Amino acid sequence: MKNIAFYGGGNISQAVIEGLIFSGLSPKNIFFVDRNTKNQNKLKKLKVRSLKTNQKVKIDLFILAVKPKDAIEAYQEIITNFKNPKVACLVAGIKSKKYTNLDKEVEFLRAMPNTSSRFGLGITALYNSSFKKTNLLKVVALLKKIGIVIKVDKESKIDEFTGTIGSGPAYFFYLLQSYEKKLMNICNGDKKIVRAVMVNLIKGVGTSVENNGNLNDLIEAVKSKKGTTEAGLKSFQSNKLGISFEKGLNAAIKRSKEISNEF
């Protein structure tokens, strides 16, 4: 797919665009539609172009990435102003039928990437509603440029993915704030060293999981009997940290489902 247009230029669009450019896609082949001046300025710095309805350019794929309350209106603009569009929707919550019922000829799918896409480390869930096989393969190939693609067989799994992985980076950032507080004291307030320590910590954890996917084994490799790690883990367990974290995931999944019922 040569030319791609993002309908909505917020955080997730910016992350995907940066990832695509990082992967080698030319900014000349990326367009956007967004009324927000702040978003426009950020996107123009990436050297992508604003798309006008009267432009004589063939768009091979539209990526709908607006807020849920604006999604149907924006989708209507796409199918009204552009002939036979192919649409990948990144909007949380709203089911495919809300869109496809407006025009059953449009090729439509839902995709849910996360913000790590900007580094080529994204994870994208994809549910196909009406894309033809050949075009679907092209979309998958495009999304693989920014990370891993998971094709789900039920649309309900998109909600689970949204609350678990789509929001996932924020959960880890939230936990890292506790590390940051302790490290600021250890490192005498040197923010540069604190950042480097946190980066190495996360990279080390990721590499460990990559080389040995058994999480219990990895915990045991760090933990020693009556040691500091065991003391910390026991505290987490007694305070039901695992249960609390799972409740947070379930709350996010529930909210994704609620959005679907609101629109």
C-alpha cells in the first residue's frame, strides 16, 4: 500500500506514523486529516502532508484514529468524500457493524496498536470485518513494520486487548514511578542516571523473558530464601498486588465494552 491517510492525528496516530517512517516508509506517502492545531504542528514536523478532499491523490488505506464520539462522523466523511475507501479503524469500543452498516461495500477492519509502535516495538490486535484476502495481507504487512500483529477471531477480543495491551505501556510507566522515587534518592537526584537505570532494568527484564519465557523460573532465579527479594514478594502477595493489578486490567476491559454501548 503506497499512500496512507490518517483521519485523526493524536497520540496513537503519531506513534504509528513515527514507527512507519522509522521502518523506512517515506513521509511523502503519509497524509493526515486533523483540525487540532497542536496535532497539525507535530505531524508537519514529521514531514507528512495534510490531505484535502479535492486533492488528486489515490489513498490506498485510511486509518481512522479519532475519539469515539467523533468516529462515526469522521467515517461518514471518508466514505462520502473518497471513492471505494479501505479503512482500518483504531477507535476503541465501537463495533464494526456501526460502520459497515453505513456502506456494506467498504473494506473495513479494526486494529488496535499501542504507543510502542513508534519504536518498532508495537503490538497490534487486528479483527477483519470485510477486507478481501489480498488487501488484508497488505495491511498486515504494513502493521508488521511497527511490531507484532495478532489476528483475533472474535471482535470481543479487541476489547480485552485494548485494556490489556493497548493501555499496557501506561501501567508499566505507573509502576516505574515507584522505582523512580527510590532511585532519585539512591542516585542523589541525578535524573540522567535514574533514567539510564530504569532503561537497563526494563531491557534486562525483556531479554530475560525472551530467553526464558517461564516467569516462575525467572522469579526463582532472582529470589533467595529469607533474602530481600523474598521479603518484597511476600509483601506484594500479602497486599494482593497481583489481584489489584488484575482488577485494573478488568476495569480497562470493562470500559472498552462500555464505550461500545455508548455509541
